[in-house]
Amino acid sequence: MRVQPRARLQQPFTQEDLQLFSQTCSKTTDPSDHPLSIGISKNVVMYSGDVLREKSRQSHQSRQDVMDELHRCLGSGPGVFVVKGFERDLEVIERTNEVFKNIIEREKEHAKGDHFAAAGTNDRIWNSFQKHAIEDPRSFVAYYSNEVLALVSEAWLGPGYQVTAQTNIVKPGGQPQKPHRDYHLGFQSEETASKFPIPTQIASAMLTLQGAVAHSSMPLDSGPTQLLPYSQQFEHGYLAYRHPEFVDFFHQHMIQSELEIGDAIFFNPALFHAAGENRTTNLHRIGNLLQISACWSKPMETVDYPTILRSTWSHVKDHINQLGGGSENPVAKALLQAITDGYSFPTNLDRDPPPANSHCPETQLERITVGVKEGWTLDTLEKNIKELQDKRIA
């Protein structure tokens, strides 16, 4: 189908549009397209975290093959996959849950709503990524030393990605969300979204990856994410998802995947989805929602990398030393990629000109990697952080 460059505001959708949407979402996932998977469940591709780790470590080409398969799944495939055993150390999850509990208790007098529920309905921690680092650096370092997170993020977004996280706890009786698409354009009004050319709307989904790590068991009664596989391929989805005929179709055809503690689900932000209703009487559904942005995208939340590095530095060095292999260890690389800025721009090119052998000035990731190798003290770290910050000041 030829993509029209622009969509008219409040353009009425026709029966033909709905039929095309139905055809798009009626595809069946072929296991042969996902040879590394451990199965297909309700059109969702299931992977083993251990298999992904082992395969990606075999060789550079093997790692590329893994990322190619994950990218196809998110783009031209069903748009969603589950990683069983994403986090193998459940003690890390338990300790992190305690951290979240402490933060929530402290913030309760200033209760916050989330995008789809009023304040006090659920428990929500905005920027749990940075708050976790400050509250308990040791568990933060262990949590984000996750090579599967690095693998999945780079597969969809390339290097230099930026991690943000928001913790959501849906209490018994918590109501379902309305089906939607996610950030960027999924958070805009239909009027605003319609001002962007359709090809730009489609391309925007390549800038973000959505994920969620299960910090509690998530049986169907607890309301795990409702998903409509292949719906990310519908070109007018950012304008259509609020329209009643598409909402009805979603509710008739959506699926849900049960998760165990430590599992994770990742999906294309253009996938039609919604949090489900928690119909249990005693289970708090706890998910750490990961929103990962491409290096040239604007993340939804600001992250203060210098503060995270200062808070975690001694734990970062100790953890990497214990791993062995220094900063080249895949787990160490995953950690450093998560907690630093891996992109050179924007910067002040008068103060931060590119070196003679490159068009790109030094990144924070490159500088901090040197610090790990050299075993910098906190004072040396501080001097280097300030030097990099001063270069980028306009």
C-alpha cells in the first residue's frame, strides 16, 4: 500500500481501513522465522534468557544473528516477545522490590498518578532508574548488569541507547487501561499526531523500545499486558487507536502472556496494548517498566548520569572486578551502557571538537570505560565528569 504523506485531522476511518487492520492482525507467527525461540504462545515469541546469553557470546557473528532475529520479531514479526529468565537472580528482584517499597512509602504524601490512572489508584515511581541508583547502589548495579537487556536494546535501537524506567504496582481491583500506542506519538493527542507526516509517524516507532520486568508473578487474573500482535504494522495506528471500531477489535482479539518473577516482555511501541484488570484479591502486580530510547531520540524522562555515577562508582568498580575480564566482559559492558551517555551529541563543538581521527567527540561511555580500566578514585571520577560537562555547555 502506498503511504500517503499526510493524514487529515479526524479523517473518518472506513470499513476498508478496519478490514485492512483485521488482515494485518490476523497473521500467524511461524516458528521457523524465530529459530532461537523456545516456542510460540498466542502469536508471542518466547525466548530463554539463558539461550540468548549463550548464543550471543559465541562469536561476533552469532551476536549479530541474535540481534537480527530480535529486530525482525519487533518490526516485521508479531512486534512482541517474552524472555523467560531475563533476570536469573531472584534475590536481586527481591532486594529491588524492597528499594521500591521504601521509595513509595517516602513519596506517598505526594502521590502521583500514571498516564492512565488517578493518583493513589496504583503505586507509581517515576524515574525509578535514577532513584534506585541513589537508594541502593549495590542492587542497582546488579540489576542493570544484564547482558540480555543490552542485547535486546541494541537489536532494536543500535548502540548508545538510553535507559529509563518507571515502576508500576497495580493493586487488586486495579482497572484496565484503554488500548493505546506508546511514546512518542502514542502520548500525543490525535490532533497533534495528525500534524506529523505518516512516514514520520511510522519511523517514530524505531526510536523507542518498551519493556517490562515482572517483579511479581503475573497470572492472567492479575491483568498482565493485553497485546494485539502485528498491530504495529498498521500505518495509521497512531490516529486510529482511540476510534471505537478499533477499540472494539482490540478487545475481541487481544491476548495476554502470563509471566513469572524475573521474566520480561518487550514490544514495539506502536503495538496496540493495554494493562489488564487485576481481578485478584491479594496479588499486587509489580512491573518495572523499561522505556529505552535510541541515542538520537528524546527520552521521556531526564536522567542525571553524573549523579548515578557518583552514587554507584565504588559498586561499579567492585562488581566489574569480580566479574573478571574488565570492561570487556559482556555483563560489564551492559552495565556501563546502561549508566552512561553513549552518544557524542549535542555538544559545544568550539569546546568539544572532534579528534583528528573521527567526526565524533568522545562520549561519556568512552571516558568512563577508561576510568574503570584505570581504577579511578571518586575524586578523579568527579574531575572527569566536570571536564566533560564543561565541554558541552553552550
